[in-house]
Amino acid sequence: MTEHGITDRRFVVFVYGTLLSSEPSHDLLAGARAIGAATTAPTFDLFDLGAYPALVAGGTTAVVGELYEMTAQLLAAIDVHEEVPILYKRRRIALADGVEVESYVLDADQVRGRRRIRSGDWRARFRATPTPGLRDAPIVRWARNRDRG
């Protein structure tokens, strides 16, 4: 404990959305030590909520993110930003290598009807991913040929 009653314990936190480097809320991590890129175990799904994403347990996606080490005081400030426990819950999650770290998650009912980011990568959410076989699907052939008719 420090003289003000705040522990000097450090936490490792997995971020996957607006807290990522070069994203809008990254400045909130000033004072945290960047550890590097990381991926969750393939037991989550990532959802697009518009201005920010949501990590949801119980899926099949390995979510891409970054790890930061921070003090309890900085973690508390991030909790306020993430609206813990009103919006997000801070939980221990498993990374692909089995290590457990802190992260921010939503419950499945909070993302119902929202688009899942299949790649698990918030930064890649707008990249077009071709659907195999779609080019030759009957509806595509029909659409191409209707103007020729």
C-alpha cells in the first residue's frame, strides 16, 4: 500500500477496440507499459456497436488486441471510462497461450442483433472479405446478365 491507501499492484489488461494504439481512446493508457500484440483463446466473439466494440465470452473467435501493464489507479480510471459495472464488466480472460489477463466484456444479451466482427479484429472491421463462391452464385449471375438482355 502507498501512503494514500492505493495499492502499487500492477495489472495486465487486454484491449481490443478504442483503447488500441492509434484508436480514439488510446491516450487514456498514458502511463501504462505496452507489452505487445496478443490474441484471445478462440472462445469469444467481437461485436460492432458502432463507436466501439464488445468482447463476448462463449464464441468461437480469437480476438486480436494489445496488452498493457498498468497500476491499480490507472485501471480504476479505465474502469470509469468503460462504465464498469454498468455497461462493461471487467473479467479475467484467457489468451491464446493460456495466460489469464484482465479485459472488458459484455453479456450476450447486450449485443443481440449487432454485427459480429468475424475476423476478431476491430481495426479490420471495414475490410471486405470475399465470400467463397459468391461470384458464381445464381443471384450474382442473374444480376450480371439482366443488363445484357
